[in-house]
Amino acid sequence: MSLTAVIVITGLLTFAIRLSFIALEGRYQPPGWFVQLLPFVPIAALTALVAPELLLVGGRLSVGADNPRFWAGVVAVVVAAWRRSVLLTIGCGFAALWLMRLL
């Protein structure tokens, strides 16, 4: 299959998935349990993207002193819980990573 065909097919599938939500607006009511779980989707997706970067070094689990990304992530989580500021969290996380790489 050519690259062009793959791009066209995935584009059509993406369009169809998004169109389905628009077309079904008001005609379909999802179950209550589903609606209650929707607020947790963003944090679950973000965790799935970030956790491997923080916990894996060379494909192996590493939470020791040899993994500065893990400790910078810990600093970022603490700052986020303490101040609830996205900009401060990112800044402190980057600063912690920079300092730990220097050491």
C-alpha cells in the first residue's frame, strides 16, 4: 500500500469518526457510567504519554539517581500540587531537570 493511500484512508477514517459525533448529537445519550468517567480521560491520556518518558531509561525502569527526568517529574508534581500553576510547574520541572543534569 502506498503512502498516499495510507494518508487518504486515515484521513477519511478520522473524518468519519469526528462526523459521527456531530451527526449523533442529540440523538444518542451515552450511559451514565460513561459520562461520569469522561473527566478522567485527559489525565489518563497525559499519564500514558508522560510516564514512560519519566520512568524508562534505555527501555528499562529506572527511578534511581541515574534518572534525572524522574526526579524533575517529582519536583513538577509537587509544585503542581502546591501552587496549581501550569507555568510555574513547567518552569520548575525544567529547572530541576537542568540542575540535575549539571550534577
